[in-house]
Amino acid sequence: LGLGPCPPYPLPYDHTTGYPAAYDYGSAESFPSSFIWGLGTAAYQVEGAYREDGRGASIWDTFTGADTVGMVGGVCEAAPCPVNEEMEAPGATGDVACDMYHSFKEDVAMMRQQGLQHYRFSISWPRVVPTGKVADGVNERGLEFYDSLIDELVANGVTPYITLYHWDLPQALLNSQNGTFGWYSTSADGRPDGQIIPHFVDFADLCFQRFGDRVKTWITFNEAWTFLYLGSGGGKAPCIPEYNNISTFPYIGGHNVLLAHARVVKLYRTKYQADQGGRIGITNNCDWREPLTSDPQDVGAGERCIEFELGWFADPIFLGDYPPAMKELLGSRLPRFTPEEQELVNGSADFFGLNHYGTGWVQNTDEPGEPECYGVVSEDGFPQAQSTWLYGAAWGLRKLLNWVHRRYSGPEIIVTEGGWSLAADTAAEAQTDTQRVAYYANYTSEMLKAIHEDGINVSGYFAWSLMDNFEWEKGYSERFGVIFTDFGFDDAGQPTVNQSRTLKDSACWFSKVW
């Protein structure tokens, strides 16, 4: 595309030397004794109790059609509330989910039974700040819930890792009729203006102050690519008509998110880090894109597609600006940083958080595609999970780790998510999850090679997920957990509080690994 010199073929593995046909841990090397093994969840996916104890409405309540009539921030005036047309499992909501709001003590006991020592979860912004604005008042009962959860974890030898934003934006901050525009706000000239940023900083400040004595690892945002790109018409909340333009609004939102992230990091570093002794970063996501052939055109397409997914958010933080290919191909649609913004964003992470699930082949094309990286993706030959988007190749993780290591000069990498979905209707059916065990065994064996053979500083791996939960627009049809959740579905197919949990083979495998 004339965007500069062709990048080298990404190593290790290529079409000449071939790709692994089998994986093993070997006998000579093992993971460092300090390596972090963990499991993760997100608030909206597991907590339930959606209108209890003063919680405000979130954009996911609105997206799923939950009854938010009378809730703080709710935009539904009369039940039944409408379900977003992008919701693939209409009727499914996070109203009850895994009911962890009520069952967290039992769930932490199960973590202890597994020998789990590290647990990543998120704080529900609308649960602790119902309107999203601290100035409007905070919800003490929501704060008490997280205090209790953190205390229970610590008492059971489980280290908490907190994500501040895992997609459940307070609905009150995204209501154009009331003058709030979420991550999409712009000035009169169309430039992102960060209307929401002070409120996110205040929310983060509250969390640092309240929980920072016990929480030493913070993640500002989870997968900005997902909640902005797919949230602008691609199947994730909010997906509302005024922002369903995938060619513009994700980049406006992305700019606001990067500045919000950087300002929260600055706050933590200047006000809390010295006394609390913690660290802070962001988690971005990327599937590996392997060139379909050795043709330099395909190699370039692979590089561009990774830049459009991962580099979009990682380059400004670790290199100081957006990827050159994005600036060239998107033109004025991609906002530009002012010198002051660049100084703020550059270097605003203490580690590199990386979510990685699958791999696909990519071939150069003359059509921009979505995203506009001029590459078309295929998955021929890769095993597929239950999810339509998830195709496994463990060597893709090793190549992605190498890519991050080379591009960003060897940062500490924490793999904050990775997982495999499998269908199951009963605990007996779910328990023998051989494919999931193979996924984790293969992926972590390649991660081990990245550490010892490639010299990459990977310090942790968090599997997704602790338990089967509400899987966003898919409802309860897809299961990623290493623990089976019997949701106690009612006649309408909705979870009840009468639930049970069963360890799967993958949970037992991890218990032996860590």
C-alpha cells in the first residue's frame, strides 16, 4: 500500500520451517517461581443484584432490555424495556448472572479449594457511583460489597487484581437528551473533548482511596478495542443509532479513553503509588494475524491488522503516538494528540496487559475491510471453539508475545485473559472439558518457550474465566469457565439465585500447574 518498508516475516515459525504439530512442556525448564497464575471475571458477567442496594443502571442493562424503570440513570420509561437488536440472545440479562453479589463467600471458598492465589475482577462503576459522577454522591453499600469481597479474598490467601472499567458504563453518562455522551463526546469542531474523563478520574480516585491498601495491581480499561469498535455497531453495548458509525466513533472514543487512562495513571502515580506500593496499567486485546503466504504483501497486511487492533492503544502508551499506518489510512478520522497529550499518554503503564484468545490467517486485499487494515482473515485448518470467532493455535500466542517484545522494547507482559468456550447443558457434560485443557496446556507451553527460548518477560497468565457466566450479547449460551455454573434457570430461561458450581477438569489441571 506504499506505507513504508515491508516488515520482516514475524518469527518464530513460518511457512518454510513449518508450525508445531504438537506441544509439550519439556523437562529442562519450568515457569519462574514468581510467575502469576490466575483466573478472572467481570462485574456485569457475574455479580447480578442489578437493582439492589442502590446500584445505578448501566449501558448493559439497557442493551439487554433489563427492567431499569425507576433506576438511577435508567432510560426505559415503561416495562417491558426494549432489547437492543444486536443482542443475540434476547431475553438474557445480567440481572442475576452468577449471583456473586450474594454468594461471594462460597465462591472464594471454591477458589481456595482450587489453590487459586490470584484473582482478577472488576469494579462496577454504577454500583459504587450510580450516576457516574462522584459529585452526585457515592453508594456506600456498593463500596461495602467490594470491601467485603477483597477482605474475603485476602483472608483466603487470594491476591486481588482490579479492573476499573470492564464495559459497564453508568447509563447516566450516556444520555444525549441529558447532555452526556459517554466516551463519544466531541467539541463543536469534532475533536474528542473528554467530557467523561473527570468523572472516570474521580471514580478511580475513590477506588484507590478505598481499596488501595489491599489492592496492588490496577488495570484502567479492559479491551478498549472491543467496547469501542464493537460497541459502535458491532454487537457490544451501547450500539445505539447515534454512534453506530464504525468508521468514526471508535476513534473518537479511543482518544478519550487513552486520555482517561493516562490521567488516572498520573493520579495514581502522584497521589497513591509511593504509599500503597502498587502498579497500574491497561489491558488491550489482540488475536494473532499470521500472513497467509510469505508474499511481502501478506506480511504487510498481517502487521497492519495487528497495529489496527493492538497498536491503536499500545503505540501511544509505549511509543508516544498512533501507528503510522493508522494515521495514513484513516486520515482526519483518527484524532491527533497535542504535545501535552502525548507527554501525558507516553509511558503511562507499569506493565503490558494482554488479552489473547485465537489466531487467523490474513491476506492482503484492495478493500479496506473492518477494521480498515486492508487484510482479509480466514481460519482454515484451525480448531474452533463454541464461539464463532475463536480459532485456536498456541503458536499464535508465542508469536504475539514476540511481536510485543520487539515493538515495545521488552516490557513486562501479563497475559490477562485467554480461554476456550465449550457448550454444555449439565455439570456431567461440562466436567470433562478435554478441549479446554488442551488449549491451556498448548498455549502455556508456547508461553514457556517464549520465556526461556525467546527471552520475553512474561510474568503472569490469567485464564478466562473462573466460572461460566453471562457472556455478553450471547447470554448464557457460551461457557468459558473452568467451573461449571448451574444457573438454576427458571421457566423463562433466566438464572435464579438457586445455583451450584462444579469444578471442570480444566480447574483441576490448573490446580496442578500452580
